[in-house]
Amino acid sequence: MNTMVSNLTNTQAEVQPIKSAQLVAVFKSIVPRSFEKTFDGMPTEAINTAMKICIDGLTRDQINFGLAQVRDNGFCPDLAMFRKWCLGVVGFGTEQQRAIDSFKGRNAALANIVKWCSKKSTPITTAEREAYVRSIDLFSTLNTVKNHERASYYAYEAFKENYVDVVKEFVEQGLTQELWKRPDAIEPPVGLSSKPKLKIDQHTPEQEKWLKAKTKELMDTGLSYPSALLKAMSEIREVRSV
């Protein structure tokens, strides 16, 4: 009888549902800085839902094994990789994840590049520099437009989108974060002519609403945020000239 009770208790413990929100909190407690980088800007509810999906079917022992790998490796994997760790595939993607973890989050990168724009002695990384170069058309207008706040919003959003792409490309190439070194020779302005290539027009509230909707529509076709924004601005400029 005691054996049956013991077996029943063990079975109940085995099937007792694991609360994904609590597991996410454990993740954050073990590797807080890495957690913020991995889930940069993602709503907590979305993280909890993703965790629930990724631990589906796993036992408590398997999840504990995965958490031990988080502790031992010292960084926060994405949740699909965490599931593999729980299942014992501990070597999968470890080096790639370390490369991802070496980079700043996009918001921290933006803050750094904004500081660099006003004080060129500020150290920046190669990824930040590359994302800035890809967004140069928008950054080049900031000192010439009337609505600086709106122009800054476009430039900063473009930078963050480009930074995510750059980090992904660097990781695929096996590169980790490193400081950008200014060339010894005088470097010509990147993508600049005597006049800024892009003019930020003044829009009515209705045109501004259309511009945002059109940009989203173009992004849904596969365009990046900067490309979609530039195309939408070009289209609205053509309409205004008719």
C-alpha cells in the first residue's frame, strides 16, 4: 500500500504542470544581463508564452538539466535552444550564442551611437558603426530639417532595424563584438554629397498617418524598415507633386 502511495505521489509530481512565468523569472535571475540582450524589447507575456511552448512535453528533471546548462554557460539562450539543452543536446549552437551575447542590445547601441554623433571620441563597436553607415541618409538630415524630433525618430528606428541585421550577419560570419578603429587615413564621408540625399518633408497629420501605414505595408512584403520608409516617403512626395 505504501509503495502504491509512493508511486502515485511520484507520478503526480512528474505530471504537475510547470509554470512558464516562474521559469522565465528563474532565467532572469541566473543571467540577468544576458536575459535582457536575448529578449530585447519582447513583452513579458510573449516570453512566457514562448517558454510554455518550448517546454511542452519536458519533464522537471529535463528542465532542471537545461537550467544547469544556463548556469554553467553563463548566458541566456533563445528558448528553442534551451529546449535542446533540456533534451541533452548541450553543444548545439553554443559558440553562436556566445557570439550573439557579446553584442549590445539595439537600444544600448543606439544610445552609444547618438553619443558618438556629438562626441566623436566616444568608443563605438564595428556593428554600431556599420548600422550607422546603413542609416546615414536619415542621420545626415538631422541638422537641416525643421522637425528634428520626427527626423530623429525615423533615423533612430532605421538604425535599430539595421543594427539587428548587422549583428545577425556578423554572428553568421563567426564575428564577435569589437571596437571600431578609425582609419589612419582621412575617411571620406559615407554616402554624403554636398547636399543631403534625403529631404524630410513636412507632412499633415493625415499624411503622417498614411506614411506609417504605407511603411508597414511595404515591410510586410519583405522590405527592411529603412527601405520601406524611404519608398513610402518617395511615393507620398510623388503624390504631392501631382
